[in-house]
Amino acid sequence: MASRIFFSVSLVLTIALFSSFAEAKDHLVGGTSDAWKVPSSQSDSLNKWAEKQRFQIGDNLVWKYDNKQDSVLQVTREAYLSCNTSSPVAEYKDGQTKVELKKPGPYYFISGTQANCEKGEKVIVVVMSARSRRSGAASPAFAPSPSPNSEAETPAVAPTSGASGAKGSAVMVVVGVLAGFLMM
């Protein structure tokens, strides 16, 4: 009997561990391989895309661009607002940039070409905290990015969507059924 309980608990922990790793994903910035460019109009098209995404710790941002024409700079909020390319937090020039989102809060990215940034080639990405990821609460489909002119340095944490909660609930139902079967 004790060995079945130990097995059941081990199974639950293993499934929980693997399901948390499976949630990390790559986000192609702008949604298409040619999105990292000066927008056709003076709009926040990249920020509109970012507002519709659910960025989690461990996810990756992926840029595809011509590295002879452009680059990606991770910058501070102040550098983002002024399109200051002189002191980036990180600089990427490979044309196939992949950045892991390691902590919650806002990330600021601009084009390495100052004129492109001034024409709107920039994006703010907001990463939710780790505890939000495991919440089963229903919420809106996306967490809005902060306004570029917002005084808040770190936005409020948005809860995860109902879909994520449903996925977690489904895993727990399967685990419960398996545990019940093993107890027989």
C-alpha cells in the first residue's frame, strides 16, 4: 500500500515538473519573419502585437532580420523613450536573435539604427511573474503592455488565462484518475 502511495506521489510530481517545462515557448517578434522593420505608418504595431501575447518566464523572443541592415538592442525604459542607442543593456546583430525572458516585468527593445527606432521600430514586452503562471483564475485573453509614456517601471502582474488554468486542471484530473486506479 505504501509503495502505491509513493508511486502515485512520484507520478504527480513528475507530471507537474514536465508540464511546467513544456509551457515555455518561442515568440516570433511581430508574429512574422519580416516584422522587425520600420512600420508602414507611425503606429505602435509591434506593441499592439506584444499586448496580445502572454509572455512567461522561460519563454524566448525571436527576431529575424537582415543583419547587414539592422540589429536589436535591449535597453532601459529611458533609452526606449528617447531611442538612445549608445548604451544598450544587450546588443544583438546576428539576424536570428533569440532572447530568453528570465524575469518578470517589462523588457524594452529598439532597433540598433536610431532613425529606425524613431520611426517606430521598437517594442515593449511584459513578462508575467512565475506565480501567475500556475493560477487557474480566468482573466482577459492578454495582459496589456505599459504605455511607453507610463511612469510605472513595473506593471501589475496579470493572472493567466482561463485556457492555461483548464490545461492545468486537465493534468490534475488525469493524475487523479491514475492515482485512483493505482490505489485499487
